[in-house]
Amino acid sequence: MKVSEWVSYLIPSQAMSHSLVPHALPPSEGQWEPRSSSRCVPIPAGMALCQDIGYATMRMPNLLGHESPGEAVQQSASWLPLLARECHPDARIFLCSLFAPICLDRFVSPCQSLCESVRDSCAPIMGCYGYPWPDILRCDQFPANHLMCISSVTNTMPQASCRDCELEEASSAKDVLETFCRSDFGNLAQFSLASRLQVLKHGPLLGGQIRSRLQLWLERDASCVRNMTRRQPRGGTFLVTGTVQGEWLVVNKAFAWNKHARNLMAAARKWKQHRCRG
């Protein structure tokens, strides 16, 4: 994210004091207090979270109250695993606006809407591993969109959950065919997906679009992959079905495909001639 792009996300505001930092007031007041000790420092090389973010210096203390770059580096490292899950395209922008605020003539915080968008997508992934959304990132402490702040630029994303892609038993070929009919897509996916993908139904998407969008969903939804491969840690072949939500392809059912999955095989053979009701 380049500096020019960051600035383009800023929402024009009323006049605000220079060198702003969070003030310990009730969140409903949304006040920000000047702080003369604020300074610009280089983003440390060890801050992996915010490398190549598009600018080279940040303000200290930062918006989380870290007094030194070393403290900010240490605390930011704990967010790298979540960032690797790609739970939201703007997660890095949101986190770096707090850990390494861009060094302009004033502090620029994330908008409340950006916080809420990132929280709603990433908190379920954190919850899968037993971590709640931290109080220090409580969204009601950030300014509303009519103030100067960094706003969300990504459309609403489908939400992940801890139960995504839990493997199911195919009780009959008829039930599998009905699942196909209710779904936008159905694919035989072999892990890794790059090795093989057989599209049985592509719905509103072109067949060539399925692979990249399915890969994107599985990269984002760590619990989906974990649930699918729990019994087959070395990988395998799975029948996955789901829906298309805007630009996203969302897996909602998964079945293990093996020599014992006779109902799945029977359904796959019948699918081309099958006519869905209604």
C-alpha cells in the first residue's frame, strides 16, 4: 500500500490538532489529545508486519501506546499468524495504522468502519484458536467516518467459522445430488489444489475461475482446511460444494473421496444426466 493510496483513503474532516494520540476517555466521546513528545522514527527492519507498506517512517509513541520501536516490534509479531491467514484484505492496513502510524503532520487513525470490517472477518478465525478480539482493538474507540481516518476500501466478505468444511458422510447418492442442486458449484479437489481440480458444476462462474477463487477461500479460511485434513494430514481428494457470494467462492460442504465413498462416486456418475427439481 503506497503513501498516496493511504492518503486517498482519508476522509476529509473538521480541523484537528497536530500530533494526535488516543486519549483515555470513554469511547463514546471519541476525543483525541495533542502530544508534543510525538516523533517520527524509521520503521524497524524487524517489524515484519509493516515492511513494504509504502512508507518508511512512523510516529512514536504509536496509537497503541508503545513508547519505543522495540516494544512495537515485539507486540506486532504476535499478529503475523493472523495476517498469514488473509482473513481480510485490509487487515494489514488496519494493524499498521496502529502499530506504525504513517508520519504525516498529524496522527491518522483507522475509522471505526475499518476496524469493524476487519474484526468481523478476522475474529472468527482467532476464535477457532481460542483467542478473543482484544479489548485494546475495541472498535468504538476509533473515529466515525465523518472524521479524518483510514476507511475500509474492501467490500463485505463472507464470514468464516470454526465448523467450516467439517467432513460429512454421504448417506445416499440422492442426498449428494440434492446437495449439488442446492449449491452453486461442486468440485473434486485434490490437495494441494494446484495438483488437480475436477469441476463438476461451476454455477455462475466460468470453469477457469473456480480454481483461483477456491484457492483464495481455502487460504483465507484456516479452519476449513484443518477440518478437511484432520483425518488425512497428508492430504487427499475431497468433494467440495458451496456458493458464490459476490467475488467470493465459499465452501459449505466437504466429503472425503476414497474407494469406500460409493455414494459420492455414484452421484458423480449420475450428475451430468441429473435434472434438479424446481
